[in-house]
Amino acid sequence: MQGYLSEERRGAVLRDLRTHEGTCSRDYLAAARNVLRELVAIPDLVQRLPLVRKPGGYARNLLAGNDAVSVWAMVWAEGATTSIHDHHCSCCFGVVSGTVSETWYRAVDAARAVPTEEHDRQAGYVACMLPTGPNIHRMQNRGRGEAISIHIYGFDHEAHSSSIETEYTAVAG
Ligand SMILES: [Fe+2]
């Protein structure tokens, strides 16, 4: 399943992600940002990979993973959108190509959330998000053509099917 990056690069990525203090630690998040900055700086490398696409939606492609972290390339078709969700683990991402719009939400109860902020994340953008606190978002490709992003999650891809903890329904603010 992990065949998209060369073994050497895959090993380097996993080595660079310093997980011994946990995948919410400052060192880990700084390392994840660095890995993402390196990957988004060479968009050709990611664009050339035989990535899976999903018409109208987003497709996840596992690039590297171990028992603490997993690195995915997401291909966003035009109009693709995630649910409104939070995470059970840290979630760092970088935009390789296109634009991914991110909307932030505030929970009003265990199942509903109101939008608070909206940002267009352009190619080159890198950010990290922690699971604790009010970190609820939705990501969408509202642009023309596809977008590609890389996501590094603090979860074992063999133990969890995704990074999503809770999904919410949007309500007006
Ligand atoms: Fe997310």
C-alpha cells in the first residue's frame, strides 16, 4: 500500500518526524511542518505520483506510515468537500497545488457547529492543528481544477481508518 514514495524518501520522512515525545509535542509539530515545507516546495514530485482520484470527491493516498504517524496525499476534485469535523490526533497539512478552502467552526453542542472563519489556503501553505480545544474545520476545493495537499496525522493507519473524531452539522451563527 505504501508504494508512492521511494523507499529512501519514505524512510527520510518517517525519520524526520520525531515522535518520541508524542505527536502533539512541539518538537514533533515543528518537524512535521519542516517535512511539509520540503514536500510542498517540490510539487512535481507529488504531482508525478500515481495518485488515486475520486470524481467529485477527495481521495486519500497513503505515502508513508508507521505505528505513530501517517502521511497522505489528498487529491481534491473540483467541488470536493470534507464533513465538518475535528480530529482525535494532531493534523498537519500543506498545499501542493491548487487552493484548499478551510472553514473554521465553533461547536454549539455535541453535534452542531457555527462557522467562524474562512481562509483560502494556497499552494505552499503549511499548518498544524491539535486535537484538543475547539479545532473544528471543513476543507473544500472551490477552485477550478484539482488541488493536492499532503496531510501528516498522528495516527497509525492500521489502527484507525481516519483522523476524524466527531462530525458536526452546520447551523447559522
Ligand atoms: Fe481535518
